[in-house]
Amino acid sequence: MTLQIVAGTANRALAGSIARVLGIEPASVVVERFPDGELRPVVDGLGGADVYLVQATGPPVNDHVMELLLLVDACRRAGAARVTAVVPYFGYARQDRRGRAGQAIGVHVVAGVLASAGTQRLIVVDPHTAALEAICAVAVEMLTAVPFLAQALGEQVPDGAVVVAPDLGAVKLAEHYGALLSRPVAVVRKTRLSGTRVVAEELVGDVRDRPVVIVDDMISTGGTIEAAVEVVAGHGAAPEIIVVATHGLFVEPAAERLGRATIRQVLVTDTLEQPVAPAMPLSVCSVAPLLADAIGRLHREEPLDDLLARA
């Protein structure tokens, strides 16, 4: 089978970078949009191909999810032998359980319709829930960008620095960074009041007079990071904090929050397109080499063990 990259509109730059690493040209794709907002993707030249459809489902999430589903169907109808959805950021992954009766489990619904549309395999990067693999009806390859981000930090992490998890859910992630950077770990305990408001209440670990690297899988409104910055500053951490996350959604008021905090650098990947002139000290590390490596191995039917996220 011929290897083909198909790019959705969510992050064409990343898809192009992946194709360049693989030494191929992306397939021809046109996404028509009707006046009422309906989408109609058209894909050509996929007969018998092993297709990797690159489409993150970040903001606007619902538009990008719908486009992904229609693109999967378009690839099938264009004659693709196999369709793998490459979804670097998987929207709805935070909705992996019910908090009360009557709530939908969004990740279950999105994973189900992806399989029903004809997706035969799914590639994601640092998903918010490790349960995605169990929820999805097709094979899921959960890659991690943590080693790339740790390497990108390099010598920017000063001696004596502490890796900080901004909540209990990020403890394993912080331990992974701590191992790669050979740094100790501290943990902030937080309470979420709403989708945009977070209160951080306690710090476990010693950050006094020490540089801090706050790590998380994603930054949405910046509320969790802002609260963690306030806590570590209140415990005497050295100023000019570094923040690292795989996915930078930066939904308002994230730029304002991160711009006014005592943050020296915000490092994210290009799983989502980033603003050209952000109102914060933003650096971007590309996951194109990671995704290209995974795609090449899967196309050649080789294992991905060393690329996968830790359980």
C-alpha cells in the first residue's frame, strides 16, 4: 500500500511538516463550506492507499470533530485501503466519567462515532485520559511528547529546580518529567470551582528559593497554572517560573493570565496551531518528528513501544 497523508483544516502546518519528514506530498484535499456552516470534504487519489488523516480537535472543537468524521468517510469513498485518524489533541477526552446523573460521557460518544465512520486506528498524543484506549472500539496508539519537551528545555532548567504538578491528576506526568530532568517533584492540591475558576490550597514539597517547572498535559483557560503559580510563589519559590504542557489551547483568558504571572517561559507543542504574536512568553516544540516516526513504523508494521505514553 502507498502511504498517504491527508490534512484537515485544524492544523495544516503540522500535517505538512509530518509529510516533509516522511518525504512525501500530502494528498489533495478541499473542504467546502456551505453558507449555513455545513462541511463537504473532497479527497482525491487515495485508491488502495494506507491513509493517515491528520486533524486535531481543538477549538472550535465541534467543527473540527465534525470535519474529522466527514474526512474519514471521504477517504473511504476515495478508495483508501486503511484509514488511521491522527488526532494529536483529542477533544472531549476530559469527559471520561460522570460527575452526576444525566451527564454525557463525551469521550465515549466521540470515540464511538469515529469507529462508526470507518476509522480503523487512532493515533493521539498525551491524551487527557488513559481510558481512551479502553473506551475506543478501534486500536489506539497513545504517543507521548514528554521526552521531546524535556529535551527542548535542555539547559534552560537551572540547577536546584523542582518539577511541580499543578494538581493531583498531573503527579505521574510530573514524575516522568522529574526522571527525565533528574529533578525532585512537588505537588499542588487544587479545587475546581467551575470550568474557568480554580483554587489551589496546599503544596506538598519544598520549593523555597528554588526555580520551578510547572508541568501539565494541557493549558486551556490557564486557571490551573495561575493558581499553581500563586501557591509556589507563596511558598517562596524563585521568580521566573517555567511552564510546560503538551497541548496549548489558550482559551480566553489564558493569554492574559499567563502574561501577567511571574512566568519566564511557556513551552508547548504544535499539536494545536499557536498564535503568531502571543501575549505571553511562548515557545513551541514540534511533534512532527514524533508523529512521522510513528506513522512510518505503523505503515511498515513495526512496534511503537518506545514512543508510547506511560500508563
